[in-house]
Amino acid sequence: MSKRVVTFGEIMMRLNPQGYLRFVQAQSFDLTFGGGEANVAASLAQFGLPASFVTAVPKHEIGDCAVNWLRRFGVDTSFILRQGERLGIYFLEFGASQRPSKVIYDRANSSISQVKPGDFDWEKILAGAGWFHFTGITPALGDGPAEACLAAVQTAKKLGLTVSADLNYRKKLWSREKAREVMSKLMPYVDMAIANEEDAEMVFGIKARDTDVTAGALSSEGYKDVAKQLQEMFGFKQVAITLRESISASDNNWSALLYDGGTFYNSRKYKVHIVDRVGGGDSFGAGLIYSYLTGKSPDQAVQFAVAASCLKHTIFGDLNLVSAAEVETLAGGDASGRVQR
């Protein structure tokens, strides 16, 4: 299988007050770029795999900034369309201790939300690739992106690619009913489904027993049942679920499980003191994709993916800027954080 990965989605400008200032205190904002599928592509590039990101950004200097940001981290941007009038923006306020983080979106009418299925030559884009990845955020941006996503997965399956999807439900983008309707049409083309502790319930009504997400009480056995129901519903080859036990905005327990239709694989659990949690799920997905493309066993895959996403929580910005060697060190049991000299 070719190791080139293609991802499709939106890249946005991220603006956040410095440190732990609240929005109302801010007099300046730090600027970075990110977005679900862009984060996956960048992470894979850090691991040494060829990764292409497909999107649409405006043909002006702000669009240039987003494209150059991805190029800086080794992502192939040759299939990005330059059209439309604006780049989406999101504002992030970092939470601390018992005060949660907050996100405000300003992405209406962004370039990617205006695309139509015929805007992308998927036969050309996916030629020679081995893997295609998208998240539930992309089809939530509008009917055009949803239809383009469907065309992409149909072409990917025709060409023999493996397809992965992170359910990534965002209530600010669409209703649960609309999400179920659209995602149900995409799921038959998906080989690997990735979800967090809430996605399966929000999109497909599959709730884990003995679990209270708000209280941070998660049942591993309950989520095994969720993974099994998802696999039975759509025939996925693999289902992975990240499990975030939220002690506070600053400290989480982080683990995951992987189901391959016959066996459940549980990762070790990490106690994470958070620097920046945005992109945590994306870094997990990238870790799984890398693992399968490099021949790891299912158990090795879930251990590598959770270690990768554990490290992401320590890095400012959306992107997981760590090497495969750094992840292997943590996955191998060295969690001391001692200075490397």
C-alpha cells in the first residue's frame, strides 16, 4: 500500500489571548492556523509520511499565510484550491483549573464552505495514494462540502484506498439529526472510524453505559459496547475511541481503545497536565494512520496513537510537532519527561 495520505477539510486562522487571559482582557492575540484534517496531515508529515491536504482558501495574502503555514511543516499543498473570499477564523480562550476553555467561531461563508463537488478532481488527487481521511466537521460546513466529501470517499474506494473518518461532532455547526442523516451516507465507505467519548451518542444515538462524561466517569466496558455497535451498524474494519477523563481544564486522564471486529485493545492511561488540548483527537487519528501504514499490530497502533496524542497536549497550537521517535520513546514506557541531553 502506498504511504501517501490525503486529507480533506477546512484550515482556519486561530486567534487566542496570550497565556490565560480571558477574551475581555486581551489587547493582543497569538496567531496560528489549524483544522481537523490539516492537523492530521501535519502530524503525519512530522512522522515522515507524505501527506497532502485538500481544501479551498481565498486567493489573497491571508490565504497565502495558511498555505505557507502547512508548507512550513512539510505538508503537500499542491491540491489546495484558491477561490472564495474569506478564511475561517476561530477564537480560543484557554481554560484553567475549574474554568473551561471557550471557542468562538467566525467561519460563515468561508472558502471551503462554498465549494461544489465538481471543484475537485478526486481521480487526480487520490492517484497513487494509499489512505484518505476526513472528519465530521467537513460535511457539516454545508451541502457542497458534504457532496464533495461523498465524491471523495466513493473515488477513494474505487481506487482501493483505505478510508478513515473521525466523527468529530460539532453542535455549533449542525444538528444531531442533520449529522446522522449526512454521516450515515458517508460511513459505508469508511474502513476505520474514530470517535471520542461523546461522538457516537451525538451522531448515532449510541450511548455508553455506566458513564457520565461531565463528571469525568467513563466506563471502558461501556465504550467497548459502543465500538461493537458502531462496527455492526456500518461494517467498519476498525473502531477507535479516545477516552478523556476530565479532572479539570488543566488535568485530564487520557486513554483509548481499538476494536478490530474480533478483539479489543486498550491503551495505557496517561495523566496529562495540559498546555493545549486542541488537536488532541487529530493527533490520535494521525498516530493510528501512521501505525497501520507502517505495519504495526493493533495493540502497538493504539499504544502509539495514544502516546502521540498525549504529547500533543503539551504543545502550543493545533499541530502535533513531534517525531515518530519521540512517540516511540513514550509508548515504550519512558514517561519521565527528563531533559534529553
